[in-house]
Amino acid sequence: MTTPASPVSPAWTLKPGQTIERKKLHEDFGGRTQGGIGPSSRTPNVFVFTDPIAGEKHGYFDGWMPDGLFHYSGEGQYGDQRMLSGNASILNHKQEGRALRVFQGARGTITYLGEFEVYDKNPWYEADAPETGGGPLRKVIVFRLKPLDTDPQPPQTKLARLLDAASRTDTEERVQELPLEQQLTERSFVNPAQEPYEAERKEASLVQALADYLRGKGHTISRHQMLPEGETRPLFTDLYDKDLNLLVEAKGSVTRENVRMAIGQLADYGRFLPGATRAILLPSKPRADLLALAHSQDIVIMWPAKGGYAISKADLAL
């Protein structure tokens, strides 16, 4: 009796830019029919599927970055992502003798972007993103992929364009002054699908009122965008008064949690503006112990009062 020959997989003929039905791709070459990463047990391939428009709404900024590499967020919808399953198949594809093939689109007709390999020098890094459904922030794995049969493309996502602009600055910490009216927040690049909380709207109102007051006195008002070395998500200050060298973080309610958070943010931002006076802007006067807490960190607190602003330390005047 003759043993039937094993079916032979078709030769890979897709070129970058060509399209194929995802169902047809898996029929011919194997791999998972759903999800973003599809290692095949039938052919030496790992298939990767990306949908930048949908991903950006949920804090995933897959695509070409200023370093000429394609950055791709790993799999795992809940909790911190780990280097297992599909993620491990990307990281280890060269050792396992598999081609890493990237497609744009996740269902129906998809476009082949080309063959890639994980970047040898620094194959992946960690970033923050929310759980599926707008859950809490967690650690996600982002791979750096080097193109093998296609040329790098210009940065296209909002984050990639911002990082490209930041990389062109000469300052070591890549700190840029921005107009106050530029409505960018750290949440915009971590959890963009989240609706602003009422407190955030109050913060924006507080900041605008203080800016109007200071501009009325002839002061120059702006804010800053900061990109610490090794980070891939920018930081944004609330308000900076150039004439007073005053760095302000606003909070929409007078609670211990908010004061603590503002102290931490000012400590973070203050590393890049080391000579600035640091201040917390609140909607009303806080309790005495919260004033003492802020003063222990050399931070003043201010709040609206009598057509102007009350300040917790006499050595600062607006």
C-alpha cells in the first residue's frame, strides 16, 4: 500500500503591497485564523496583523517610527503582557527558522507589508496601555521590527509624528515649549479612548482662568512637552509662567489623593526644569495638613480668591 504524500505548501509569492483574503492565507500557509499574531505549525511562518486606526483608539500605536523600524504591540488583553505564546513566537522567530510576515488589517482582505525580523540590538520595550474595554493601565510589550524586503515609511501615527518632531530637538532631555492651547495630554498617548473625567474638565478650566489672569499682567504663558531618555510616551505640563519661572500642576478637587498625585507629577516634570518654582493649583484652599505636605516638598499651593489668587507661601506673588 502506498503512503499518500504530505501536501506541499504553495511557494510564497506575495509582494509588499499586495492583498489577500485572510481566510485564504491560513488555508494555504496555516496559522491562527483570529487574533493579531498567528504562528503556523504547518509552514515556517509567523503572521502578524496590525490595524493602526483601531489600535490607536486603545493606546496601541503600531506602525513606522522615526528609528526606521516598525513598532508592534504584543498580544494579551488583560493584565501585564508576558513573553509567551504569540509574543514568544515573534521574539524567537529567527532561532526557530520562521519568517515574520506583517499584514495590515485583521480580517477580510488584508495587505501584505513585507517580511520583517526582530531588531537585534533592542528587540522590544515596555509601554503602558489600558486593558481591553477601557480597563486599568498595564504593561504591554512593543516589538521593534526591521524590514527585510521593503523600505521604511514615514511616521504616520500621532505618537510617531510627535516622537519624530521631538527627536529633531537639540536638548538632551528633548523638552519642547508648547502653546497652552495645544490640547495634548499624557492620557492622549496611553488611554485615548477614555472619556475625560469631570475632574479633568475642572482642571482645564482652572488652568485657563489662571492663564488669563497671568496674561492680563503681561506674563508669557506656555506649557511643556517632555520625552525622557528611553521613554516612548511624552509628558505634558499644565502651565508654565516664563516671567516667574513657575511650573503649575492643576487638580480639579481638594483631596489628599490629588495633592499626592500633583506632588509626584511636579517631581517628574521638575527634573527637566530644575530651577522652576513648583506649584499646585486647586479650586479652593486645602486642609492644613495638605498644605504642610506640599511645603515639605518645597511646593506652594494656590487657589482662586477675591478676584485673584491666594498663595500658601508669602515669598511668591503673581
